Amino acid sequence: MRKLFLSIITTILFSTLSIAQSRSLPSVLVKTLDGGSINITEIENNGKPIVISFWATWCKPCKKELNTIAEVYEDWQDETGVKLVAISIDNSRSMGKVAPYVNASDWDYEVYIDPNGDLKRAMGISTVPHTFLLNSKKEIIWQHKGYVDGDEDELLEQIKKIAH
Amino acid sequence: MLKKITYTLILSLLTLNSFSQNNSSEIHGNFDLNMQSYQEDELIGAEAADEIILNNAYLNINYTKGDFVAGLRYESYLNALLDFDDNYKGNGIPFRYASYTIDGLEVTVGNYYEQVGSGLIFRSYENKGLGADNAMDGIRLKYSPLKGIYLKTFIGKSRTYFTYAEGIIRGADAEVNLNEALNLESKTKIIIGQGLVSRFQADINPKFKLPQNVAAYSTRLNIINGGWNYSGEYAVKLNDPVGSLTSEGNNYAKGNALMSSLTYSKRGFGIVAEMHRVDHMEFRSERAQEKQYIINYIPTLTKQHTYTLLALYPSATQTEGEFGTQIDVFYKIKKGSLLGGKYGTKLIFNFSRINALNVGSSFLNDNRKHTPMFISIKGEELYYKDINLEVYKKINKKIRATGVIAKQSYNKDVLEGKTPGTYGIVESTIAIADISYKIKKGYTVRIELQELLADGGEGSWSMGLAEYTISPHWFFAVQDMYNWGNHEISKQLHYVNINFGYLKGANRIEIGYGKKRAGIFCVGGVCKEVPSSNGFSLAISSSF
């Protein structure tokens, strides 16, 4: 059992060692707020940075992070051209509250819902909030778990590094 | 079995790599570890563990190469934390899968998670924190022949701990987004869906003839126009007696569930009105009564609270039967107005009420037949009621404050499965203040003060929390829950917890020490009863 486990890991590692590591978005469908579906790989920002932030209507630090960024989002966009994509992991208990919450909060983000955690699992997320930064090729170059006050400053620094 | 699959996986990976493809391969995943020490504490009733420390850990690995994905999860319970079922024991790879997509067809073999509609007839999912994982093992196909048309079908067995339940589950679902499928340029968007799930289990009952195939089906509709959104789903489960040897123990009635929600929102305002009615609708992976075999999900129609004392008495759906309504209002008072101040003020109002069905849920056997009235609210037994208002305000550049007031009614007998009449309804009034103060860039102090006043249950509680965070790496927190209003003076105890953590990029480490009270903990709509405990905890979470 253990041998098998080790052998599979080694096989995987060897088979990918030769390839330059970059991390792209997994091909997973998420729901749009108007009932449609979109593959997350289709999100676009014309070669400008993209921030993907996982959140939920029941998650206090998540809402704090997104509300704090909302206050400065226009400045960030002017400065760096960044786009924020907020992905709610609310399941069918609370996903109906996502659109009214987002609208009432005056958020200008692109918002999608991942109701049964398919994208969450594919991106290796165990808790929310969890934030990713994507470069012009939509490769993940930075990530951060959790949110405490002030974390948005570090995120902005990372965005500035890749914004042209 | 596992060996074979693992070999196949290795072989397929090797073969794939020898193909010359332009897609580069990637490996990603995440690792979580939760360790806890258990010391005896007679006062709170915490028991020491024989092992002194217990440990749960998981490693997920996903391998991607173009349209091919394969992965596994290694799970380790040495031994499982006390609040987990002890059927989680030892190490294993209970989750492994391979999947590819070509020309709109997605094929998955091995383990997968799936949901039909809102989950009323089927949901397989995992919540590691609660020890819930009913992953499927089998085959799943998803196909999208045209934009706006989504078909899926699956077959498999449902996981319970480290084994699979006896029933074979088959399912199919079709969803059509009429606007996308017919290329309509209409302002009104319509999405319809139809799902069907069926379970096969041989009948070996010596006394009664039980259905070997049990079907459940659901129809759903979603209409969206501008700021309006209506969503409804109706589900039926055919008769599924538990297979008791007594006539009274077998209920041959069909089950059904209806959920309906209407939403309106615009900038600065949102409202959601919902109702649901559930009648004998628990669907299990085998003909049994235990909760760990449930394969459907009836969303709880109450707000999912996160402040500790608001969630002290949580609601849970009574799948055997209930009627509920809920209203949420979100409102942002504009900046510059009298109440809005410089930054605006946010208000969130929520009301929910759940009661029993008239004379209980549907029942049918040779001696008794009962179908409850469709709607009956007045005079029915109350299960849960919650009315709460949250106000959020940024006062100035340094101070942000949240205040919550709530009134809850909690039917302890029903919601905790106690004998009727033991505890009755716990009425509580709750107030919360949550204030954060930014000392300087990156340094923040946050204080939470919570108060719950109640006569029933464990009586009144107070809670205080102080948190100090240094962005982006450190956090420190100390909290005390004090059950000062317990009717038994010997149980008027303090539950003190100290936590600190370090975060850097994709890694997070948290160390804690303290006492946890026994109680019901609910996350994501699932609840579990946890014992009281006393000791150190270590949590590591990492993603790559």
C-alpha cells in the first residue's frame, strides 16, 4: 500500500520534472449570477492582472476583504488595470443570497458561484477566504490564505509588480 | 481493487507522458493537518484520550495534462479526532479518479462529487471539518451537445467512512438554458431542469416485500428578468420503507419537497423571500435509518450565523417534515446621508420561521394513512424562529464596527432528537458588538463582545474575544465564553481559548490551547454533535 503510494508520487514527479512549472486555471464550470454557466478558464482581462478571490456570504473575513477592496477598487483599476473575480462557494442553502448581497454592497466585481465545491477542490482550497493573483497569461503567480486587516496592501504590491 | 486502480493510474500517466502533446502537465494539490491533545477536565466533562494526541490529515493531488485530469486523496486518521466518528480509522486512499474531456463530452471514472439541482434528490459532497464525505465511486458522463444544454448521467456507490454503502445509485440530469440554447435575445432568461435518481438494493427482508428500486425525481425552474429572479424546485421520492421487521416500522408513503424563492435586487438594495416544505424526504444510499447514509440535501431555511453565540442554538432541516419561510433584506444607506455618514451604512435583516407539518409527515401502511395539509403554520409546533438585524459601519479611517441583535426560538427536543417535552423551546435574546481598530498600517486590534440571555437550555452566556493581527503574517487571539447563567452553579464555567497563527502565502499554521464546550456545530448546513474537550491543537494548511 505504502509502496504503491510512493511509486505513484515518484512517477508523477518524474514525469513532470522536465517541464517548466507554471500554474494555470483548471477547466471547471461555475455558475453566473443570471443562471448561466461559464468555464473559469474563459475569464478575460486583456492581458492585465486578474485577482480571484474565494468567499461565501457566511464568511466574515471574506466579506471584510471584499468590502475593503471595494472601497479602493476604482483606484486599483486606474492604477493597474486589475480585475477582481469573486467566486462564492455558497451552496444551495445560501446561493440565492449571493446576487442581492453583491448588489446591495455595490461591488463592481465579476461574481460566480461554485455551489458544490468543484472549482474549490480543483484549486486546492480548504478554507475561505483564499486569494489568487493571475498574470497576463492567466497563470497563477501568487496566492494567499485567509484575510486580516491590511492584507489588501500586500495584494496591491503584488499586482503592481506585474502590471504594466 | 485499489491496487489495480493505482496501477492503471500510473500506467495511464506514463503513457500520457510519452505522447508528444503541446499541453504541459501540471501537478497541484493541498495538505491539511489537524492535531489535538486531550486532557481530562472533570468540570467541563472533557475526557482524556488514551492516545494523548489524535491526528487527522489529508493530502489532495491533482494532475492535469491538457484535457486529462487525474487525482487522489490520501487520508490519515491516527486516530481520528474525538469529534469524528471512530469508523474513520487508519490510513488510505479512499478518493482517486481520472477524467478527460473531448468535444463537449466529459468522462470521469473513479470517485466524484455530484449534485442534482439544489440537491433535494441527490448531493454527494465533502466537508472535512465535519467528517462528512459521501463521494461516489463509479462512472460519470457530462455532455453539452449545444451551448445552453447540459446533460449528465452517473452510476456508482456512495461512500460512508472507509467503505461503500450497499445501494447502487443511478442518476441523470438535464438542464436547458432556453436563451442560450435558442439564441434568444430576450430580457427574460429561463432555465429549466429535470433530474432523476434511483437506488437499487436487493430485498432480503423475510417478512415484508420491499421495493428494490427506489426512484426520486425533481423538476426545477429559474426565471430571471432584470433585478428579479424566481427559482423553484419540486421533488418526489417514491416509497422507501426502512425494512423494519415490524409493520409499524415501515412507512410506504412517498416523500416530497418543494422550495421556492423570489429575489429582487438593485444597487444598494436586495430582498430574498423563500419558502420550503419538506415531507418524508430523507433519501439514503441504503435502506437504513442512519444519518451517515444520506445522499440528498435539503437546504436549511435559516441564516447561517458565524458569530459564536448566534450559532449556539443552530437550526437543522427536519427531513421527515417541516414548513419554513425566510426573508432577507440587504440595504446600504448612501454615503453623505444623515444615517449613512461619510462612508455609508450597511443593514442586513433576516427573519426565518420553521414549524411542523400538520399531524406529522406522510405515513402509509396497512393500518394507517396520513397526508398532512399542504400549508399550515398557525397552531403547529414551532421548530425554530430567528429574527436578526446586522448593522455595519465604517466610522472613520481607523474604526469599523458591526452590531447584531437577534431573537431566537429553538426547539431543543426536536432539533437535538430528545424525548418531546424534555427541554421545550429555548428562547434567547442575543446582542453582539464587533469593533476593529487600525493602530497603524498592518496592525489591527479587533474586539468582539457577545451576550446571550436565555432561561432555558444552559441559561445565559457572555463571550469576549480580542484579536491582534499583523498583516500579512501573524494573528493572536484570546477568547472566553462564560456560562454565567447556568441553573446549576457548578456548571457556571469559563471556556478560555488562546490561538495564534502564522500565514505566509500558501501556508498557514495555527496553534491553540483551550477548552471547548460540548454542543452542536454546524457548517455548510451540516451539523454534528461534539464532546467537550480540553487541550492543545495544531492546524497546518498548505496548498501547492
